[in-house]
Amino acid sequence: MTEFISETPALQVSRKGGQVIVENDFVQWIHDSAHGGELCAASVKNGSGKNLLVRPQSTAVCPWVRGGWRQYHYYETIYAHTDGEIKISRKNDTVRLDFSSGLADEKGEILQDVKVLHSVLYRASGAAEHCVELQFAQDLDIGHVRIGTLDIRNDMNQLAVRPCAESSWAVELQNPCQWVELKHGKSRSDLPAYRSRFLPLSVMLIQTGVEGIEMSMGDDLGAWDGLGTEVPGLQQGSVCEAVKINAYEVVFSPLDSPRAGNIIPKGSHKFTYRLALPYVRKNIVPLEIASTFLRPGFETRWPDYAWLKELKHKHVGMLRLHNDGDLYGNGIFWRDTDYPPYPAEEMKKMDQALQAAEKADIAVVPYFSVKEYHPDTAGFKKDAERFARQVIPHEKLMENFFGTSLFGMQMCLESDWYKTRRSTIEKALNHHAFKGLYYDWCMGLECINPAHNGGKRHWDNDKLLDLLEWSRKKAGDAGKLYLHLTNVPNFA
């Protein structure tokens, strides 16, 4: 994996006054006790090197102001100091920050009976996992709540949004990504680049070829639903211009109501999300060419050393064994989660071809779908419905077809499918001379299967990233990890 950023650059952590700085060779994050411990700077060192944030990230709880439509009084974490210093702890290759604060308005007036607890887990591989806990000492009538609002420099020129299934046409398949050109203040500021009464799954702002930042919701989507109301869609996900500060304001609001009477009950309310910055190298490194391992025609599909050696001369460094459909109509193909994938004679041919590839110094990676479980494989009848991804109530299984070939049924990683998928991958890697992994359907997807996440709405993006962390270690420093990100940008 030497052509890619395969190593996990160690995180360094330091204090400077009331600030805590977490950084490595590629990125820098800074938190400030004077602004509720919130993130006040995020920089891509080999991008522009400048702070992406125009003002510190902020969480807000906003009671009603009577006499106006959507008139709220904003109390935010950035106007309050932390309760004590930001706590730092380290474990393996992670850095964790813990801090708490109240909420105050711009004049310093404190919102009584509400406290904010915030933790951030920084991983060397790139993502920062945030948990924001709102503690209400009593029931309060609140009109608007914002979690982790970002104000990003307005020189970003592209926006990528993944809407939730409720606001998307592609319910059964992957959620589409909406790409929006940003105008840098050259268009009407009252026309948001994106706005929905349902929260998106992720938002990414990019300066093409330079840098960007991504905010994505944690797997427990249900925690963001029904805050202070039973009416669906009283939320706000938006990206719009904040003209006064020359920024794009990114809002994830679990409650955005046009009327009073939204009682947030006494107790604790937790919200999780991720922030991610891209790892950008100082210099562009040419990548080896990737191609397919199997040749045309069933009888001649397994390559020999002469053919592989010729590919090596053409700078091909990696080949994908991608054989998940019944292309030849003879039933001999690699069904997802099946092992062994082929009859004994075909397995022998596969191993001979892998030995020839190793001799030619070409890495071969097998195809694995992160989400598909083929009905012909052992365990399917017993476990499929329990593992399955659902987005329509009472629809137990969703099929993935291409033409007349059934690839499998859609599964959710927020179930024991996660363990099943890992164990089937390990079988193939432990018994054959593969040099890494190739993943398809490499995306987080929503699910409402009542057997997962305590029956609450969820998606499996966090679990996907956990799987990728495991896969990097499984591939090793000399191996390859090839990700198929169809229409789904993901810095993390």
C-alpha cells in the first residue's frame, strides 16, 4: 500500500493556554476552553494550510421569543467557558478529549437548567468521533436546537450532500449524493445551497483539488428524531451563506419548529456525529494501474505467468478477482459470503493463477460486497432476515439484481452481519495468496430493521469505518485496500 497513505500517522497532542491542539503530518484540530471547548480551527496542512472555520463550531439551544415567526433566543456553547480544563486521554493510536459547559448568549446571559457534555475521539486514520450530550434539569419549551454547527470559509466551490431516505427518491437502493456548485457570495444569499426538513446523512464542502471538510451523522439516527415533538420532519438540515461573516453555515438541527409547545423532557439527550478532513500529500504520487484478474471466456479465464508478466511490463500492479455474477450461465461464480467459492478443480486453477501473479510481482485482491449476502450460501436461511437492511416497514429482504443475475440480498452492518462478513473474508485471505481486499457497496446505508440499534432508525457508516480499520490491518503494509465508492464521497 506504499502508493497510498497506508500508514496511520501518529497523532500528537499539546496545550497552548486554554487551547488543545491535536495534529499529525496531514491535519490539525484545535479546541478552545474560552469557547466552550468547541473546535475553533481545522486545517489541512498540505492543502491551503489555513483554518477552514470562520468561527468556532457551536451547539445551540434556543427557547422561544414571543411575538414573531420562528423567533428564537440563541444560547450557544461558544459564548460559555468550559467547566474546568479540557481533559486529554490516550489509548493506542487515539486521542480523546472531554469537556463540558453551559450555554450563553452573546451578552453572556446563561441558559438555566441546561448543560452540555462533549467528547471527541480522534483516530490516526482520519475521522473525529463526536458525542454531544444535552442534560436538561427540567422540562423546557424549546423551538430550535443545533448540534455542531459549522461556519466554513466561503472559498469552497463544491457541496456534496447525502440526503436521508425520507427525502430521497432512491429508497431501496443507495441514497444518492447531491452535488451543488457553490457561488462564493455571487448568488442570492436567501437561496440556500441545500435545505431540508429532514436531516441529511452527511455534508461535505470542498475546494476542488485543495481541501475540504465532512460532517456525517453517527449510526444512531433515531437519537436525532422526535426531539420535543412527535411530528416527523420538524428538523433542519441546511447549507446556506452567512453573508455577514463570509461563510457557509452547515446546520444539523434535530428540532426546528415554527410553533411553541415542543417540550424537551428532563433528562439526557445524546447525539453523535463525525468530522473528517482529507489526508493530502505534499506531492502527487503516481499510482500503479489496476485491472481485472479474470480473462474473457470461461475456459481461458485463469491467467498464466506469461500473460501476467506482460501486464507487469505495462505497469499493472494490482488485479481484482471480481466474479460475483453468473456471467457464463453455468452456476460457477463466487457467491458473496460463500467459501469455498468454486468446485475443487476451479479452486486449484485459482491457486495456480495466484502463484503466477505472485511470481510476476502483481497483487491480486478478491472482491467482497460489504452489503450483499447470497441466498445459496450456508447460514442464509437462518440469519438473513435478522441481518437484513430494511427501509420499508415489513419488507424483510431487498434483492440486488443486475440483468438476470442475483448478486444477493442487502444486509446492515449494525447487526451480526458485521461478524459474518469479517469471518468469511478471513477464510479467503487465510487460505489463499491474496494481497489485500477489494470492497464494493462501500457506503453507509440507512436501515429500520427492528432487530438492530434497539429498534431505532440507524445507518451503518460507523460500522463500515470500523470494518475498514480492521481491513487495513488485515491487508498489512504490503497489501492493497481497494474501495469502490460509487457516487458516495467519504473523507473518513
